[in-house]
Amino acid sequence: MKLSEIGMHRFLRIAGVLIILGLLVEIVSLLRVHPLMFVLFTLVGVSLIGAGILVYLASLVFAAGTHHKSDSAS
């Protein structure tokens, strides 16, 4: 396994964990009816999911960049 593939797997794992944490925070915030739960839902939950999506997209760019470099070296 190449070093770039290990990096890709690590990025994908981090992205998955961030998205799962965001969903768990959103589920917990829906269990109680309180004004601060809306803040928890929007600020923390949506931010974690957004960060997971950004890490996923960065992993795609990283993988495309390393794949492109290996093709041009041949």
C-alpha cells in the first residue's frame, strides 16, 4: 500500500468520524425541547458535519493530486 493511499484512508476515516459525531449531536439536541438545543443543533452539529464534508472533499483533491503526479512521472 502506498503512502498516499494510507493518507487517503486516514482522511476518509476522519471525515466519517466527524459526520457521525455531527449526526449524534443533532440527535441528542432533538431529544429535549430547549432553546439552547437549537444552538447546539445549528452551531455544533452542522459545523461537525460541514467539517466532515470539507475533509472528505480535501481527501478527494489530495488523492487526485497524488494520482496526477504519479502519472506524469511515468
